[in-house]
Amino acid sequence: MNYKADIAREPIMHSIYFLLLLEGPKCEGWVNAADRWLCHVVEDPSMIPRQSNAWKELEKQFKEAFSDYAECKRAQDELKKLKMKNDNLDKYLAAFETHVLRTDIDINDHTNL
């Protein structure tokens, strides 16, 4: 999305646009509930915490609803199995960094290395 466009700067419009992009039976119920929530927010903006806005709150709700909670555990398991093959350090490091980003591990903590 063009971050300079009016739709991107206005949190309510940004949220509406986001909801319009979501389709399919797996998210239809969530989209309908989020749309109702957004209508309530328009009527009563005090529903949103002071340091936040409609888009930030909707994004947080989306991540809570559609997060893969097992992803972190799978990435940790992959890290345990990770081994360098054929002296290919670049491939090993790329795989390591990919898996670490999917976990809550601090990549700069030497005990994790």
C-alpha cells in the first residue's frame, strides 16, 4: 500500500481496507466480528486505549486470532536438528537465522549459539 495515500494515514480507513482484502470461509466470521467492532469504535473512539488507534488494535486482534502458536516450537525443533552440510556455511547460517526469527530466542545471546 502506498504509505503516503490518505487511506494509509487514517487508521479507520486503513482498517476497512485491510478487512476488504480478507476473503474466504476460514476468516469470514472473524472479518464480520472485526467489522462490527470497527463500527462500534467509530461510534465510540474511547474504546481504544490512548496510545493506540483502530489499525493497531485491529492488527493486534488479527495476530491473536491467526497466529500459529506451534510455529515457535517447530522452529526450536528445527534448530536442534540443524547441521551444516558440505561445509556450506552460508546455507547453514541462513537456515539458522530463519528458524531463530520464528522463535523467541535472542540471537545475540552467546548461550543460544
